[in-house]
Amino acid sequence: MFFKSYIPERDDRNVIMELNICTGEKTIGFKNPATGKTENAVIVRTQNDIESFYREYKLMNTKKFKV
């Protein structure tokens, strides 16, 4: 059986940042509107991690995420 993998639309509307309240770990990624899950998540340690995420997916950083 084959499943279609979710390929995020390259739109900054779907970019979200999540914070784990237990460990304090921050991740940034795309939210899949169909399932509500975060896809292509990257751990954020510095502001440079956020900027490199936007560069990698060729998006404009319109949201003001801070570390």
C-alpha cells in the first residue's frame, strides 16, 4: 500500500514554532492543515537557525519568531 507524503506548500502561512514545555526545546516547521502535525521540523537554538530555515525553503521571514 502506498501513501502520499505531505509536501508543504512553500508559504509562510504554514510555518509554526513549537515549544516543548518539559524540555524547553523549540522547533520550527510546516503545519500540515489536514492532520495538524508539524512536518520538516528543525530544532532552533539561535536566531540563525530560524533564518537558515527560511533561506532553505526560499521564504520571506514575515513572522517575528524570537529565540
